[in-house]
Amino acid sequence: MHLISSSLNVIDACRASKKPVLPALLGLLPFFTVSGMAYVFLSHHEEFVHVHLLPTALYLGIVFAYMVGTIIIAHVAQKDFPYWNITWIPLILGLADVYITPYFRELVP
């Protein structure tokens, strides 16, 4: 729900200042990406939610906090917008586990 309300706030702010909406919405792309990757991984590995809830919640909290920090620093330093950061690697590896390892299980009798 936070991403939806953030998107609506961005749209309202852009319309009020008569600026284009799409470039501003692209700034929310990292948040949608991480949320989507986490949802897909956790929906396939529900044991992480039930057994390892605290480490999983801490990891996702750190990912979002780091993302916000790099966005703020890039804005203050007038650098390019950071669409990617290194904290996504465990999520990407988790998605590889979700989508690649089932093929290996079929190969092993």
C-alpha cells in the first residue's frame, strides 16, 4: 500500500508543479523491483516467513533503508539516480533458486 500511496503522491506533486510524471515515477522503480522480487521469493519459500521471519524482515528493512539512503545522497550530491545497488544480490540469487533449481531437480533421477 505504501508504494501505491507514494505513486499517487508523486503524480499529484508533478501535476501541481506542471512537471512530467513519468521521469518522477521512474524514481519509484527500485522500490517496485525489490518489493516484487521479495514477494516472488517469499511466496515460493514460505518457510522463510514462518521459520526465519526476523532475519528476513531485517534484511528487507536494510535493503530499503540502504536504497533510501543512496537516493538521498545522490540527490544532495547531484549525482545520477541510483536505480541499482549491491544489496539486491541475495534477492537475485533467491530468484535464481526459485526459477533455476527446479530444472536441475528434473534432471536428477
